[in-house]
Amino acid sequence: MDIKKIIKERANALMPDIVARRQKLHANPELSYKEKNTADLISAWLTNRKIPHRKNVGGYGIVGLIDGKNPGKRVIALRADMDALPVTEENQVNYKSQNTGVMHACGHDVHMACLLGAATILDGLKEHFEGTVKLIFQPAEEKAPGGALKMIEEGVLKNPDVDAIFGQHVFPDLEVGKVGFRSGQYMASSDEVSFFIRGQGGHAAMPDKVDDTVLATAHVLTALQHIVSRKANPLTPSVLSFGQIITEGGAMNVIPGKVVVHGTFRTFDEQWRERALKLIEETARNTAKAFGCECETVIVKGYPSLVNNDQLTREARKAAEEYLGKENVVELEPRMTVEDFARYSQIIPACFYRLGTGNREKGIISGLHTPTFDVDESSLETGTGLLAWLAMMQLNSKW
């Protein structure tokens, strides 16, 4: 029995249904922690396929199970995220977002549709694999602390215990029909850093009578860059950037009594991450003090770095090459962007890979998180079939 041929044929036959589901989800996006209607749609589709599942796991998360022969032999999880972004869509398509100011600008609609399609294929082939496929539809990927943490706390990787997990994500920089993999460190950690610099404000023409919070802020931001350039291992990429500075009570001729700064710190090394956050707080406090000001630092820890298990990723890449052809599988570069899937990768063997969705000839080139983002929908056939194929290869222990 040629399983690969069957999966390809079924992925192709399911395309009208998969595309319709994607467009339904795209037209009805919901923000992080508010995915109730999205969850209801997914639950209804799984119920229609008679796939057992639980709702409201870690919020609006859904966990389904497809048992093959010898269900306890091995468990492979496939994960799709559910939430959308606070972006107003500018595309003029018949499936345009109907929720003003909310859009699936990161492709989570594609992820869900592909996983639903893969679930349909795997459910129809469960007599041909050993073990269990766990379907994870995760809420709140886009907003820290993220839905993965809550789902993990509520046992998403237990009962039955998951042996390995795959995550698939759209990638408009990659042409449709191609996929990308990278072993080891792939995406950075992310922490939100805020400073509240306070002093005695007053008339700008009498600097000797005030604490210059603006000048102190400038020196704080300059001093902090030395942490990345002089304290970090040159072989460990790190980014410390600030995108928002707000003065309270200031004017052209008024030194404010308070300046608020918001930024982000990102790196690949978890040990350096902890040390750097302490250095950031100490440097900001001491620099502000030198200018007669106080500095309160608030750090909101976000996602850890995403590490793809070497063996699992190597096996997945071989499987992808067999399914799509070696010429359609590429090596990915590390990224300083972040992904909540990293929570799983810190606990069990994980592989997070990219699905090509761009098409320059059709003008489908807009980046993620933009109001004109869209995908070449033929990518859904690739994404659906590959998810099913990866699960089958792992459960049947081909590699």
C-alpha cells in the first residue's frame, strides 16, 4: 500500500473543503484569549468527523485524539494556533475579515485548516499506523504569557504522554510548494522591558533646579546598549531595542517629572538571558541615579527560545524531502522573532518548520503582521499532506 500516494490524493481531494474552512476562519478572526467562536467551529468540524476531543483546555484550546493500532506505543502531537492580530485588513477578497480591526495576519487560519485536513486524512488511515496522534489547537499564541503555557499546565502533553510535537507556520518569503527546516536554535526568547524614570521636574530654563529626567533617559538607553555590545558572547545573537518613550508632564520648556520607556530584549541563550535581565535593571538604576533620578524597571518575561530537536528535525526533513522532493526543502536561517511553540520545545522533542505561502507571479508577497498579508491557497494542500505524512512516518518508525 503506497501511503504517500494515498495521502497526496486525499489532500488534493480535500482541497475545496480545506480552502472553505480556511476562508471561514479568515473571515471571522478573534483576538488572543477571545477565541470562543473559533473553538466552536473547530469542535463542530471534529464532531462531524467523529474525532474525540476536549474543549476549553488552557482557555479556548482544543485537544483531539486519533488512535491507531496499539495506541500507547507512541504519541505524536500536531499543533496549530488559533488567535488573530489587532490589524485592520486591507485585502479586497470575498473572505476579508468581518471583524473590524482584527485579522489573521499571521496565517493561523491556514494552520488550523491544514491541521483539520490532516486530521481527516489520518482518521481515515488509522488502521495503517501504530500509536496515537494528538491534535492541539492552541489559543493565544500572539500575546504573552501565551496559550501554550496554560495548556501545558493543564496537561496537554500528558494523558497520553506526548513523545514528540510538530508545529507548522506559514512563511511568505518562501515560494509555495516549498518548506523549510532548521535544527537546533531557530527563534529567540522575548522579554518586555519597561523603565519608569522619575525626578523633580520643572522649568527647562532653570536646569539647576530640576532633575533632568529626559537627559537621564538618554544616558540610560545609551548605557544599556553596552550590555549587548560588551557583555554578551559575540557568538550569541542578542537584541535590545526600545520603541516607545513617553513623558508625563513635559513640554517644550518643561522638564517632566517622569519618563516611561518600553522595549524588548531577545536572545538565543537562556543562561545569558537571565544574566542580561539583571544587568539591564542594574545599569538603568545606577545610570539614572548618577543624574539624580530614580529608575524603576519592570520586566515581563515572554517566550523562551525555540529549539528544534536535532534528531526529530533531521527525520522530518528526510520525510519532507521524500514527500515533496529534495529541491523543495530548504535550510532556514535563525530568526530574532519569537513563537509560543517554544514552550513545548523546552520540554519534549519538537520540530517547528515553515510552509511556503508566497507567490511572486501572483503578487502574493506581503509580510506577516501586515494588513495586506495573504497566502497562495495551493499551499494548504502541501501543508495538509505534509502534516499527515510526518505523523505517519514518526508513528511507523521509518527513520
